[in-house]
Amino acid sequence: MSKNTLSWEKLDKKDWEILKDFYKDGPDCAKFISRRFGWDLKETMERLKKLESKGFLKRIEGKFATIRGKLKHMNHTYYELTREVKLYFRKNIL
């Protein structure tokens, strides 16, 4: 999926906050995102799933992941930005 096929115009303010947070801090899970922003956990989980289905996020596979420079056992579902979104932010945000 290229950045031209991503529906950037359909993102709302909270979606943009999530994507910017992922760009700044790297992979994360719904539990910690909802805590950081003071949002409802269920709503955050639904947003992450929606962003994944639209090609903005992807799930990290496996049992371990490097989160904020530390190797962590993944007892939650962790997401990260897709390559296309990383490139978009690199070109347009910095």
C-alpha cells in the first residue's frame, strides 16, 4: 500500500495524535496509549484496530519486541507505524 492509497483525509484529531505518538516514541500498545492520553481503553483499542485495517499501523509479530530501546516480552498487542506512514512523517513533519 503506497501513501497515495492511505485515507489521510479520513483521520480525526485523535488518530493524528496516535500516529504522531508512534512516530515520536515508537511501538506501543493500547493500554499505555490510553493511559498517556487519558482515553478509554476500549476506544483506544478500536482506534488502533481501525488504523491497522486502513494500513497506517501494523502489529508486531513474535513473543518479544524492542520497545523504547528495551527488549520486552509482548503480553499485549503492540503496534508500529507502517513503512509508508514513517516515510510520510519523515518528509512532512520534520
